[in-house]
Amino acid sequence: MTMKIGLGLYRHMLTKDNFRFAKQAGCTHIIAHMVNYFAGELLHGTDETRTWGISNNQDNLWSEEELLDIKTRINNEGLELEAIENFDPSHWYDILLDGPKRAEQIENIKTIIRRMGKIGIPVMGYNFSIAGVWGHVNGPYARGGAESVGFLGVDGPNETPIPNGQIWNMVYDPDAEAGQAQPVSSEELWRRHSAFLKEIVPVAEESGVRMAAHPDDPPTPTLRGHGRLVNQPHLYQKILDAYPSHYNAMEFCLGTLQEMSQGDIYETTDIYSKQNALAYVHFRNVKGKVPSYREVFIDEGDIDMVKILRILHKNGYNGVLIPDHTPQMTCDAPWHAGMAYAIGYMKGAMQIVENE
């Protein structure tokens, strides 16, 4: 069984040129981010308080036509659309917050899953988190001073409270009353997530769409005053056991799992790949663990990536691996060069492992 290489593309990057770049680099699959991160003007504020933009699509679910158009354009370049990664915050904020529109938004998520199944998009990646990904800073953290991101703990941004009207670093209600979101404990977040699985996974099963949960990044016990869901490797098992199903799966992020303060990345990979729980893999490398780590080139971090491939191959994993994100190289096309480097490494390493 052959593992597959994919490329993750944000919405503004879902273009013919980038599809062709992926194909030329050796990819066969695309992971599409449908949320317009950074689409609007960043709200005024310091680096600690600004957001990623405004998410105002409450009544604008991804339509069948829109999803089919993206899938068709990808297929036309000889690639497959493997997954959508991340719900739009405005589609499910009250699911995360257990707010008054929760029931309506649960039905909206079911509609999205059914549309994906009808069109033939096999995986929905998601991150059940209120604080989201937060606190990273840019810097010359990779080999040769390549631009990358790091989490610096006490030396990084102060953990400011989450304001009302914001979820996952995006504003869903610009007119929200001034104030701070009520902190939510890990126990309460787990209760909300288990309820989410019980309502959504049966629809995913009927639709043939695997729900793939991403671990917490940064994997701290709390973030901005809010509890976390999967900040240690063993907690992934709690998700799988909450609703046992092939369609309750993992968006297996090697970088995030390595950043965690506990666990062994090779044992973790072995345990979960043996269960066929991996929907797809974020194949990236880091140096360090919480409370301080850096994202680095695929071949210079703390993870032996070839050893990971050997474990996946031994356990029969034949899904998609993507670089996720990677340091940007010093040239006229920093992102493309960084991705091409990572993909080339992955392709060569896979050939070696699969021919052993």
C-alpha cells in the first residue's frame, strides 16, 4: 500500500497555478482551507490583541456548487481533493460556546457534511477549540535563518483574554457587547465535544465523510484562560473512545504531537496508526517542546521523519501526508520553495521506505 503526498492550500491559494505546482512537485492530493484567513483588514490593536479578520458567513454555508467547482478545478489538473480543513468560525461558534444558536448550527454542520459526501470529499478536518492557534511569532528560526514560527512561552505575547464576539482568533460578531468571553474548562470543552460527536458522526457515517480532529496547537493546558481538548497524546484515545467509528478519526499533526510535554512521538504514531485512526497526516518537524519550540525544516527537527514513515508503512497506512506549513526560503518564491523542498524530501523518503 502506497502513502500519498498532498498539499494544503488556503482559499485564496486555490488557483490553477498552485494546483500545477503541486502536481509538478509530486503531489496527488489537495487539502483545501475554505476559511478566508486574513481576508479582511486586521483589526486595530497590538500583536497580542489583533485578530485574523472577520468571519461573517453565518447564513452562507458552503454550497454544493461551490464545493463541486473547487473539486472539479482540482481534478482538472490531475489531482484529488482529499479534505476540507477547518470549519468557518461563523458556522459553528455557538457549538463551541454552547450558545443559543447551537441547535441551528449543528444542523448547518450536518448540511455541510452531507454536501461533502454527495460531491465525494472524503474528510473534514476540524479543531474543536475556543482559543484556537494563538501566541506564535515569526522569526529566523530554521536553518540558515529561514523565516518560520515559534512559540516562546513567557517570552512571547501576553495571554490576553478572548473578547466577546470572537472565536478561533476571528470575529464573528463585530457588534458584540464589550467584555470578555467566559472562560471554559477542559472538562466542559470535553462535554461539548462528546455531544458534538454523538450528533455529527452518524451523519458523517451516512455521508462517507471522516471527521478528523486536530490536536491543540500550542499544546498547553490552557490558552487565553480557556481549557484545551487534546494537549497530550493519550487524550486522542479519549476522542476515539467517545464515539467508536471509522468516521471519528484524527487529523494527525506530527509537529503538534512532538511539541507536547508528554509522550513519545514514535509510540504515539504506532498506537494510532495500528487503529487505522489517521484520516490524514500533517508531516512537519519542530525543535523543542512547550513552553518553547520552533518550527523548522523537515530534516532538521527533533523527529526522525524516516522512522515515522517506517512506522506508518509497517502499520499499513495508505492515506495522505501534507507538509502542513514549512519555513520560507530566501528567494523570489519563499513559500513555494519551502514547500518544494519538503515535498521533495517526503517523496524521496517514501520511495526508500516503501522499497525496503
